[in-house]
Amino acid sequence: MQGRETRVLNEIITLVSGCVSFLGGFLVVWGAVSLGLAIREQQGGAQIASAISTIAGGGIIIAASVYFGMLDTSWLPA
């Protein structure tokens, strides 16, 4: 029974990691679109800074999801 529980936990970790990674990717794309629009419309530095912050935040979220996906579940009882 323990092997099944470990397998379910690994599937949950993979699912959560994928969803969070998707969210981070979405933020990167949204930030890139916002940056392009801010540059094209020659808006002030606040819009450009906000877009760059969104891109950076998306990158951090992707990195966190990759780290979360690498969690070690070997400590669980066998």
C-alpha cells in the first residue's frame, strides 16, 4: 500500500509543478506582450518597469516549479 501512496504523491507533485510552471510561462508571455506594447506606445518608464517585473516574476515562478518538481520523496516509509 505504501508504494501506491508514494506513486500518488509523485503524481500530485508532477501535476502541481506543471500547473505552476504553466502559470509562470503565462506571466512571462504576458509581461513580454506588455513590454512590447509599452515600448510601441512610448509609455513612461512605469509601464516598462511593470512589464519587466512581470517577466521576472514569471521566471521566478518557473524556477520554483522546477525545484518543487525535484522534491525528494524517498523519506516516505516504504
